[in-house]
Amino acid sequence: MGDMALKIPTHTIYGRLVPVNERRSALFFHPHNVKERAAPAEFQPIYLRYALTLMGTERPFFPSFILDDWGQEIKKLKMYKWLHIEGDRFPRAEIFGYVYNVQNEWEKTQYFARDLELSARYPVYAYEDKAQDLAEGVILSAIISTHDDQSEWASGQARPFKTPLGRSRVRWWQMPLHEALQPDIDISPLGLND
């Protein structure tokens, strides 16, 4: 793989991160306003990176690209959909990316599709700056979809979002937008520290 840095696909969404604890956060966003031009002024760009899980562990592996059995490269966010649909059919597909090694450093490496938990939901890491190092991300515990009416908070399933967001390892909640915009919002009722 040489010394060239691998590019990890990043999904930009406009929202607001609220800390749950030192390593975890919740993300508020308005599902109809995920682009900058329509997002509330309080919402900023949040950069999401999705990890895969190594077979039999909880270790995150951040993929950069896939080489299928015929040498075709699959890049960007579409590689998650490819792995979800085709990964079991092509266990020798090679996935290149970064894994956190035993020396607590990010290491460039390669795995085969058969080495990964292909049916596991994706751990999601959030960044407030696109240039942040992988280690600086916070794990998302919840994604809270806001809505314009005055109804109460509610838990829910993933909205009809495409892979990888729709297959992420988070709790999904809904709440009124006016509450999500409060600067001192209390998210403890969600039980995210459990």
C-alpha cells in the first residue's frame, strides 16, 4: 500500500452535536434540511465516518476502498452498500483502510470481506472539522431527528435513510425542532449513558 495516506469516505450532514459523555455524543438534525442551504442557523456541518467491525471483536476498521474479485475499485460511501449486498458473495474482496492497533495507533492495513462482521451495524464517528484525525472523532450514541410540530419526544427506527446512515449503530429518536435548538438541552431522559 505504500506510504500514501488512504482517504476515508466522509458523509456531511448539517446538525448539532451534543455531548453524552467524554467519548460519546448525540446528533440533532432536521431530516428535510440536511443541506446547508436549508439547515437552521444553529446547525453546523458535521462530518460522519462509518467503521466496519472486525470479525469476533469490537475493533473498528475504517475502510478507504474495496478491490473486488476482478480488481474493480469501489470507493466512497457506496462501498458500504456493496459490502452489505455483495460482501458474503465475494469473501475474497480486499478492503483497505485503517485499524487501531495494540500500540494505540492507527495503522494502514488490508482485510478480506470474510474478516469483517458484514451484518453488524456500523459504528459512527462524528467530527466537527473534516480535517480531524480519525482518533479525534466522537462515537455517536443517538441520532435525533427533529420535526416542526409540537409533539413529544419519541423513539423510533431508522428513517428511510440509505446505507450507511440507515445501517448505523445508533439509537434513533424524534423531537420537536424548537427543543433541539435550546442551548442547554437535557438529553439524559434518552438513557444514552446506559
